[in-house]
Amino acid sequence: MNRRALLLSALALLAAPAAAQDARELARISAYLNSVSTLTGDFVQIDPDGILSEGRFLMSRPGRIRFEYNEPNPALVIADGTWVGVVDKRYDSVDRYPLSETPLNLILKRDVDLGAEGAVAGIEVADGQMRVRALDPDHPERGSITMIFTQNPLELRQWIIDDAQGGATTVALSDMRSGVEIAPKEFVIPERSAGTGRTLR
């Protein structure tokens, strides 16, 4: 066996325990996300332009989430299981995007299996936190989501969405409550009555 083959074998042996540990952590995270039925709490968002917004969020898996922004941010964002509606209350308009084409779909889908989907691009464990970067392997151009979890207990506390234009939106969660009852009407995307709402495919 030549030196190059020996080096590759040694690297493979070193990588195997790390890969096994990553697989265990991904299975743990997938089980946690699949166990979440409903979740509510507060959020702080920093958009790609550095503008800070605050508000309240409601999540009902699979497929549904609602972000209610505090003034002066005029936005309301609702995912209804199929579409993501972005409402601009200033102009009474709504744009719709397929949920399946957004990074949020990775945590809202019915059966999350991060280890099997080939969606995970990296996992880091440090200082009591896990950072998992994931993207659609078939459509990496749609952007990625980095989920940040506390390790003990395992809990989703933050995500960072890197969009196709190179911008990053950070959302930090707090004061969360799980297993609460949420009315289905909270996830109905309103129809626009004015403005220039569009459906984007």
C-alpha cells in the first residue's frame, strides 16, 4: 500500500467516529422536530439590511407557521401548508411563494429525516449548542437554513436563512410554549383587497 493510500485510510478511520456522532445527533434532532406539534413564542429578526424587527410566532406542524411583526414593520408572514404568504399591511397586498421551495420547508415538513435526505451540509457542536446547516440537495440555489439548538435540553432557539441573493436573515426565538392549542384560522393566508399581490411559482 503506497503512502497516499495509507493517508486516505487513516483519514477515513478518523472521520468514522465523527460521522457516527453526527448521524446520532441528526437522528436526535429529526426526532425532536417530528415531536413538535405546536409551538408559540416571541422572535427577534435581523434582515439582510441589518434592520431589527420583533414579534410573535405560531407554529403548527406539519407545514404551518405565522409571524406577526410588531409596528413599525408592516409585514405578516403565514405558511398554510402549501404556500407562504407575505402580507404587506401598508398596501393591503400579499405575495405567495410555494412552501416547498423555501428553506423553512425543511423543518415544517411532515416527516423530518435530516440524516437520510442528504440535506445536511454541516453540523457543529460547541458551547452547549448544535448548529446544523441544511439545504435542498436538488435545488441548492434556493438557499439554506442553519438551525441552532441548545443541547440539553434539545430545543430549537434560532435559525439563519441564507437566500439565493447572498443575504442572511436571522431569527432568534424566546419564551416558547409547546403543545398549545392554536386555531386553524391563524394559518389562513388573507386574500388581498387592494395593492399588487402576486403568486410566484
